[in-house]
Amino acid sequence: MSRVYIFDTTLRDGEQSPGCSMTMPEKLRMAEALVDLGVDILEAGFPIASDGDFDAVDAVSRKYPWVQVAALARACTTDVERAAKALQYAKRPRIHTFIATSDIHLTHKLRKTRQQVIDEATAAVALARNYTDDVEFSAEDATRTDPDYLEQVCRAVVEAGARTVNLPDTVGFSVPDEYAELIGRMVKALGDRAIVSVHCHDDLGLAVANSLAAIKAGARQIECTINGIGERAGNAALEEVVTAMKVRPDRLPFETKIHSEKLFPTSQLLTQFISFGPQPNKAIVGENAFAHEAGIHQDGYLKNPATYEIVSPASVGVPESRLVLGKHSGRHALKDRAHTLGHELTREELDEVYTKFTHLADNKKGLRNDEILALIKSVKAQSVPAGATK
Ligand code: KIV
Ligand code: ZN
């Protein structure tokens, strides 16, 4: 199986997005969890952006000398030097420098010519190489860049010393087959002189699909974040790309060093630090990701979880599947819950509890265990013990 490197940018692209800023102790606790999770490269901040980012890169790189720690820098001297300074005590420093390459960014944002951008990109890479061998270059807005020009930029930065070339779908505009085509072309152009990396935003909900299409086309690094946090609609969710590879090795024959059973705890930790959690129906880590409510589903699940679960909750660190008892639930699930709550129901008792339950559940989002217990007890109190006469 081919190895795919997981580049985590929760503390940089994630942290810079609204509602996601973290204090220094929170960043350090998050870094600890990411290291335990097994990420290969940890992007700890954008040192020129703030002292907080500088300190985070410095602290994380000192604390985890065995981990590749990346610092972001625009393709200019001040940024690269600041990133290098933040990484000065790192044992495995990576300088990640970037500049936009699409005409729309060149014309309206940078006001630079294509040649100027190539010159600045190569100069930044060469400067970064004075500090570390591990230099990554990102062509911001790669997916809206003229592919011929993009190839010219990629070749030039590799010539200047970049070991990793990242082709971000900065605005989440690409679709899987198109992205795969672009990645395949750059992989072919660069050969084994550089690792091609992907960094996808989720503006069209395609960040994970695009990342997976890209590795099939030869990319070997995925940039992603826990819970998919990041600019606007976010980045590709780490837990989703990793789990997809685990569950579908037939189609995605790639391996990572991620300890999957730590995915859910890491997601929960992040949720404690930022102002929002994953949406309930979010894959892998959402509250409903392993919840079953429909009666047919619950019945199948109780007979064999594989009928409705393609991932075992334990494999991603989720404590258990949840059978939500609501208006769509059936007798089988209710009997099972009564058993869990310590009560065996006769057929007649089950019928009666079920009738009362459906009446109540009709007006509610789902019943809590204490409410179910109260129903069971009321029915049990009325039922006649075997052998007794009235
Ligand atoms: O989305 C993007 O293009 C980025 C780069 C700085 C890598 O975050
Ligand atoms: Zn980004």
C-alpha cells in the first residue's frame, strides 16, 4: 500500500477561521492530541501574522522534536525569516511558503505579473532552503490557475529546492475528476523530485472527495483539519479522509499513521476549545453518526450492526452506537432498551409500553431513558404477576 502523509493544519488554517481562535494552553493541548493521533506534519501557525502564532510554532516545535512542525510564510523575505526564527529550535522544521498563481489573484490582489510571481516564489524557496531542507511551496488558488503556467511554477520551485509542492483548491471550486487531472499532470511533471500535496476547501462540499481523487492521481500528502474547520466552509476533514481510506482499501489502497481510535476524542477536545462543534449529522464524529432511529434500521442493527454501520464506532473512538427511541422506532428496539435498563417485558407488557411510547414519542424529538423507565414501571405496576388472581 502507498503511504499518504497527513499534514494537519487545525492550528493554522483552522485556528484562523471565525470562532476558532485558541489560547496558547489550548493550542498546546491540541498539539499534544494531534501528535498522539499520529499526524505526520503539524502546521502550528503563521508566525508573521501574530506573536501568538509565532509563540505557538516555537513552543510546539520545541515540545515535539520528533514531529515535523510547519510554519507558514508568504513568499517574501520578512515572512520566511520570521518563520525560520519561530522554528529555530525545531529538530524537524518545515517552512511552508506560498503565493497565489491564478490570474484573478495576480491581477486584483497582488498586482504582479506571472514572471514576478515565479521570481518571488523561487526566491522565497531558495531563502527558506538556507534554514531547512524541508521546504514546502503552495500555489494559492492553484485550481483556478492556467495549468501550463502552474506547471512552469511547480518546476521552478522544485528547481529552487522545494521538496513538497502543494496545489490548493483555495476557494473550493474544483470537482473530483478535474482536480485529479490537474494533480496527475503535476505528479508526472515533477516525478520523484517532490511530493505533490493537496489542500482542499469545502465551499461546494467536495473537499474530502477532491482530496481522495487527488491521492488516486498520485498526490501523497493531504492537508486537512479536525472537524473540517478552516476558512469559510472549512478544509477537508481529517477524520473523513482517514476513515475513507481505512474502510475502502479496495478503492483507496493507501495507508497513514493515524491511530483511528483517537479520532473522536480529538474531535471532542477541539470542540471544547472553539465556539462550535461538528454538526450532528457530520460523518464519523457528529452526534448522530452512529445513531439509529428508524424502526427498520434499529431492528436490522440489533440483529447485526453491519446491516446499517459501515464503520464500527469503537474503531474511531466513539464509545457506542446509539439507538434513539423516537416515533420511528419499533418494538425490537424498545424491548432491547428495557433490557438495558434492567427490565424484561412480556409480550403483553411490551405491547402496552409500546402503545404509550408511540403516543408520547409522536410529540417529541426522542425519549430519554428516565422517561422510558417511567413508562415501563407504570405498565409493570398494573400487570398481574404470573399465578396471582385478582
Ligand atoms: O487555502 C490555501 O490556499 C491555503 C494556503 C496558504 C496553503 O491555506
Ligand atoms: Zn487553506
